[in-house]
Amino acid sequence: MPKAPLILFSIVFSTYLLLLAAVSAQPNTHQFNLGHRPVLHRRLGSGFDDAAINATQNKLLYAQEATRNSGHLVGNRKKHHSISQEFLFAHNKVRQHFNEPLLEWDKKLARYARRWASKRSNDCKMIHSYGPYGENLFWGKRDHWTPTEAVQSWVREHKFYNSGNNECAPGQMCGHYTQVVWRDTARLGCTRKKCQNGGLFVICVYDPPGNYVNESPFGTINPTTQPITTP
């Protein structure tokens, strides 16, 4: 039977570090379908530690700082590479935790993300591109947010999963997280863009996209019976 794509197109505003931030997830469809949400597995609530993703954040930030001491052109290139690697690393730390295949950075997806972020730089509105890819959005009131922090905001939705009925908890979002760990997704491209209003717009693009109705983000593998590699 053909896959029926799930819609998760909404905006979440939450207080984090006393500043306002928001995230939004979009699978590979234009149609609203709020009645179906991705799957939760019990393993998601077992032994998961947000701090595991933070473990290497300082090292990554040191690498970014080092680029500022280089020549301007070379420094900018290194900084761009460092930010890209931080996005990729933050995703793969979570995927590794569930023995999921690691993502690869895709320049085409990154260019797609940059083009859309540039279009949103004037207002920082949480509007999806409605392209052929999976898509997670994040907005911060200030521009200090790191790639790791944006990914963490999506990952924290793991606590809203319900393994019994294959849905998010009532009134909660969970599609950002399922896209991050969607097993069939292989490639990633992200960017962060400072907006004219002083905020920060973050977008990550995923290919192949995830969040299909009645499909587990973990594919045919049941994470409750598979060994978990602790980050």
C-alpha cells in the first residue's frame, strides 16, 4: 500500500534559559493531518540523557572560536564548516543512542536550507518551505542559540511519545524528534540565520523525509529489544 504522509505543521513556543524559543516540524506533505502522530517507543524514556548531547558542545565551541583567530576568509570557511559539523554531530549522537544509521551532510540540502532561511531573515516567521524534504524549524528571540541547542529542543519531545497507542501525548508535539531519528533518513542539511529583528532562524532539511502515518521511526527494528549504545 502507498505511504500516507503525516502532517505536523505547527509552532511551539517555550521558555528556555529565560529566553523565548520556538520549533516547528514539517514532513513531506502540504496537507494538514493533525489526527495522526508518529510513534513512541518505551526505550525513548529509558536511559535517555539530554546531557549526553552536551558532552562535546564545549569542544565544538572551542573549534568555532579558533576560526576567529584565522584570516578573515579562511576563518569564515572554517566557522561555516564547524557549524555544519555541529549540526551533524548533534543529530548523530541521538541516532547513535538508538543504533540508527548515522546521517551524512549533504551540500545540496544545506544550500536549500540557506535559501529558505534567507527568505525568512526579514521576519523570522516560522513558515515551512513545503519542499520535497522533511523539515524542522527553530526560532530564538536572540541570536546566541547554537546548532546543538536547536537540535536539543527537538529531541526533548521524546518524553511526549506514547508507545501504547503509537501517538504523541494529548496536546503535545513529537514530530521533530521522530524526524531526527527516522531510520530511513540518510542525508541532512541545516543552517542558522540571524534575522533583521534580532532573532535567529534555524532550519534542518532531511532526505528521505520521515513522519509517515502508521510507520515507526525505527523501521522494522524494535528499539525495546535492540541493544542501545549510550552516548
